[in-house]
Amino acid sequence: MLIEELTHTIPLPEGVSASYDGETLVVEGPRGQLERSFSHPQLGVQSGDSAIIVSGKKLRKRQKALLGTWRAHLANMVNGVAFGFRYQMKVVFAHFPMKISVKNDYVVIDNFLGEKASRHATVVGDTKVIAKGSSVTIEGNDREGVGQTAANLERATIVKGRDIRVFQDGIYLVSKEVMHDA
């Protein structure tokens, strides 16, 4: 089934601008700049002063789904440069006290389940990680970078070879939010 024409409009908040050169869209705002490639023969992107418009003509099911994905990526880019994203994580341990520290582009996890060797989790892109006590805050403009950094922290503390009902130690995601207060 063909859909004749489909259009999504992403409004730009005050202070945010976008430019599209035929393949790469650049979104600039008070928190910085994000860019991403958007290229497809049936789908188009237009940037104006007050909105970004993604549209397509004679779309099948897959192109319609891709258009919705592009709309979500663009909305995340606009929210990122306007407000930013914050993920809260909780450090949980019952048996061995974990110590979390941030060094350059990775997070070091010491004494996880009493292990002598440190575990490491990569910080993606321009994401900022703040570790204080039993809470870890991850902030940044790129939602994918913030989310991947949180996933890397969770994966670094996977329990293997023990009963996970007893050893529930790890770093777990507690909340995700758009930072409207920044």
C-alpha cells in the first residue's frame, strides 16, 4: 500500500537553528552543535527558521517507518542542543563496596564483587559523567551518546558465575530526563 505524501514538522525552540546541505543536517543551539547525515532518494529534509520538515512521497511501509525514525532523531537533536539529556544511575552493592571514578574517556569500577582487576566502561562522545557516592549522573547533548554510556556502565558490571538472585551488585539506570532547568 502506497502513501501518497507524509510530512512531519519538528518545531525549533528559540535560540536553535538548523541548516541542511543535501546530506548533512547541522543543528546549533545554546548548548552546542550536533550534526547527522540524512540521505534517502524518496525522503527529504528542509530546514526553515522556525521548524525542520521531513517529508516523502509515494512511500511504502519501510520508507514510512524510516521517516518516523528521522523525525525522532531530529527531535532528539533539537532537544539536545536546546536543553540536554541527563540519565541517573545507582551503584548497588551488598557484599563488596564498589568505588567508581572517571578518568578521561572511561569510567573505572574498582572492587566489583571483590575482584582485584578494575573494570572499565567507555564514555561515548562529549558525554560528561559525574560519580558521587552511590549515584552516577550522565549528561550530554547527544541522546545516543548518553544512552550508550549508560549501557556501557551497566554492561561492565554484569555478574557472571554467581547466583544473580544473591549477588545483585551493579550499576543500574534509575531515571532519564530532558534537562529543562539548564
